Amino acid sequence: MSSTLLPEERALDAHVRTNSSKSKRYGFFPGCVAKESCKELFNSTMLLADKLGIELVELTAASCCGASVLNDTNRDVARVLNARTYAQAEALGLDDVITICSTCTGHMRAANKELRESEERMAHANAILGKFGANYKGTVTVRHLLWLLIDDIGLDALRSMVVRPLNGLKVAPFYGCHIIRPESVNGWESARHPHSLEDVIVALGGEAVDYAGKTRCCGFHVQLEKDGIASSMVGQNMRMAKDNGAEAVITPCPLCHLALDGYQADAAARWGRTDLPIFHLPQLVAYALGVPAEKLGLNKHLIDPREVMVSRDLIN
Amino acid sequence: MAKIKLDIFRFDEATDTVPHRDEVTVDLPETTTVLDALEYAKAEVDGSISFRRSCRSAICGSCSMSIGGVTSLACKTSCGSAMEEDGSVKIDPMPNFQPMKDLVVHMDPFWDKYARLKPYLQPNDADSAHATERRVSPDDMKKLVDVANCIMCATCYSLCPVVSVDPAFAGPAAIAYAYRFIEDVRDGKRTDRLAQISEDYLWLCAHCYACSYCPKHVDPNDRIIDVKRATIKDRVMMNERGPRHALVVAKTIKQTGMLAETEVIQGTVGRFNIRGLLKVAPLGARMALKGKLPPPFLKPVPKVDEIRTIFDALEAPVR
């Protein structure tokens, strides 16, 4: 489908085969929200990694990626902070940093692109990292767990690992802006017509629901700027999903999760009740691969996903 | 040659209460632009199909419409690239605008937001008939040329999710065009412009990059960030939630290495803004009941001194 970019303008490193992918040992950047208000995401990611037979080496001294907000204050600080994180991965012999957040993916990839495309910016970052003896050589690739699932594990292998298929559960994908846009930074798939989440939903035995809201914004980043703005954006998108038959939503982004799970109740006045439970990507994959549902932190969600799982005979 | 099914939104505000769709099949190569296919359909099949167009070369910005669900210039999009599996090309008027007739929309809100930012140079000189040339260095001009490529096609505005829920938001094109004058060394109204665009909800941009689909690579998303940085640098309207939010995020990252959610909420809304905090309280209470509240204080990540060194070396502002 159409893109405003020429093929050579797209990010080219999204599908790269890293050394980490050969050794199944990856650098892991969980991001702030998975360590704070969405701990269930962190826990289910680690349980999923066990099932997949991969090792996620957490970069414990890493900083926040900048979360798109740090750019609003200073042109360089997010880039240099991320260079520090990549230097830590390199020091551990890892050339692949896996994220579980769309915003981390987009902003860490943007920083890495800026560094790797300009010797001047790389030298500038390394001059600062040198103050504490660190150095980034530029060997790291940043990818989301979603891409790892499809490129390194493979959809066929994933399908064969499913022990508890989703019994046709109608799941609407919600991508989260920063894993697809801009294409010049992400480029793993078309930002206008992505299908990676749909492919995973189908591989797990679910039915993917198509709707226009899947590539739209959840409003997370402006939830505090003006009252009612994020809930309107959430309501608009969840209304579309619900009207197209969705029983649940899956997202690779904990920021989208916070907004979609948290604001549907507030959106009901304008958009009608939707009450769609929101799954973190690793929760639903881990469930289908046999991780016990009670270990996935489903009780932490504001909209309890267990009701819809009972209705599809997924849990008792 | 291929049979291309143009699936066209039809509506006339003068006579219709609800829109309908017409399917027009044209026998043309898939490489045909959507605009050429529409011109062919209008000339050979149905002369009443209405759409705006002029240059046919992605310069005039008239023919923006929703093609296959995403706003694009019809003259820059091939039928083949936007074709559904059944061979149809779905064509609608731009979203976020009121339809007038078929693919023609009322552009007034878009122009109004342009007009508000006074899109012309306002030099500092008291004497408008200035005696000398106003020189701009190549480096200073380089900052402006990308934005000057804007053809006001409103693709970005029509795709903006914030505009779709809050029409008070200036929208990406207007903010990018504000940048064009804010960063122009000849302009004398920088502070006024920054205040105006802040009032028009500069900080309501949701960072979604929908405007990265710009057909002219103006990329308003990046210019919006530039304007926000300019307001912080010049300390314009610093008590708004937007700049408070950005600076408290920076502060918590510098202190702990992490974005500390609890402190960011308090710092953005205002620790003593009881009414504001009460508005966030119901969601906070719902999260607390589920054991989902972020911790009130964060332990700094290992080697947090390195992070502080980076902030200090770059003189990055924090609150």
C-alpha cells in the first residue's frame, strides 16, 4: 500500500539478523512504565521469554528513553542518554536491544538512527560518555518484542508452540503510534496498513478485528494537558473497535494500555460504554503458550479481561 | 490495462441529508494516478463528480482526499498502490472537515487557524520602508526552507487525532508555519508568536506522528517540537501544563534515571492545584484499588551520576 516515502528513505535495519538473535540472548530494555504502574507487563514478558527459550538480559542501569517528552526540552539529551544505554549493551556483548513499549521503540530507534547516520553526532555523544569511561561504537539494533516474535521465532513456530488457542476470541490490534511512525525511523512494516499484530492474533487462534482506530493515537502523551482530551481519543478508537465486533484489544505499548484501560470509563458519557479489556502483547502470547493465567497479572487491569476469557472457555 | 473500481463518496450539502457511494469502473493502467482516474471518470462516465484540483504535480495542494483510508494527494498516489483486494479504490473527502460536495470540503477552519498566526513577516524596523536589505545567512535560511515547502494541502490537519476531538487545537500545519516565522531572523514578533501559538494549544500535540505522512516532507511533527523548545528557551507561558510537564519529566529522569510517574502527575497538574488533582483522583483511586499505583518515590538506577553528567554537559533544562 502507499507510502509517502521512497523505498530508500525507510529505516532499513528493522529486519536485520543480529548476533543476539543467533545466540537467543538479547539486551532487554523494559522501560519505565513496565517497572512502575504496569509491572504485570514486565512479569509476563519474563514468563513469555522462558516459554520462547530466549534470554532477556535486562539493562538495569539504563535510563528512560526520553519518552518523546524530553525532546521538547532539549535537542540532544535523549540521544546521548540512549547512546549510554547502547554502550551498556555493547559492553555486555549484546547487539540487540529489545523493548516492550511502542514509545521506547520509536524514540530509541530515532536516537540510534541519528547517531549512526552522523559521525559528528556520534562523536558528540561519545565525548560526553567519555567523561565516565563509556563509548558507543554503533553496533546496536533496537527492536520491539513484537518484531522478535515474527522475525526470530517465526509465525509458523509460534503457531506450533500454542497449547491453548484463543478459540476465535475477537481481538482488535492497537499498535501505538511510535512503533509504526515515522516510517523513516521504524520501517518494519507499512505504517498505514500494518499487520504484525493481526498475524500474531491469528497465530494464537484468535480472530483479528479490523478498524480504522488501530493505527491512531491513544492520547496518553496529552492526558494531563487538557481535561477530557485523552478520554475522547480513547473513546473514539474503542467505539470503532467495539462496533467492528471486538471482544478485547491487544497492544504492544504500556502507555496505550494505561490510556485505553484507564479512560474507557470516562469516555462512556460521550462515546457510550465500550468496556473492552486491554491485553499487553506478552500476556496474550504467554497465555496461549501455556503460562498459567493467574501469573499474568490480569487482576491488575481496571477492565477485568477474565470475564471475556471465561465467555470463550479460555479460563474457568 | 486493468479494471479499476473507483468507490466514491457522494454528497451534496445543497440537496442531500445523507451521503451515498457510487462505483465507477474505469479501464486504465494501475499506474494511473487517482486524480487522472477521477478526471477520466468525470469526463467519460459521470460529469457531476466533484473534486478540487489544479496543478496535477503535487505543488498546488488542492487534491488532498482520503484514498484507501489515508489522506493523500490524488495526483501523487497511484490507483495500484491504494487498491483493495477486490480491485476497488476507496475515495472519500478528507476527515476532520465538513463535506461540501462529493470530495470537496469546507476548508475554512484550516484557513482560520493560518490567519490567526499572522502568516507574514513582521520586521522589527519601525520604518517599514527600510533603507537597507535585510540579510539572512545561508545557515539561518536552511532552517526555513523545509517549512516553506508547505503547500497547505491540509493532509496533516485531516489526519490529526487531536483536531478530530478538539477543534480548538491549531493543528500541525499552522504550528509548522508559525515556526517558519518564529525562526526567521528578520521577524520581530517572536515572543508574541510563541505566546499566540501556546494559546492555540501548541502543547496539545499528542506526539503521534500522523503528520509524518506529509506529501512534501515538511514533517510538522519535528517543527512542533522545535516550537515547544523555543517556548522553553524564551520562557514564554511557562506556567501552562505543557512546559511544566516536559520540565518535570526531565527533572525526574535527571534525579532517578527513570520517568517517575507519580511526581510527573503532581508536577504537571500542580502540587497545590487541589481542583486539578481532584480531577485526576478518580482514575488514581481506580488504579489504587487494583494495586496499580506507581510508587511514590523511585530508587535511582545504578550509575545515575552518569545520567546527571549528561544533563549537565548539555545544559539541558529541568524544573
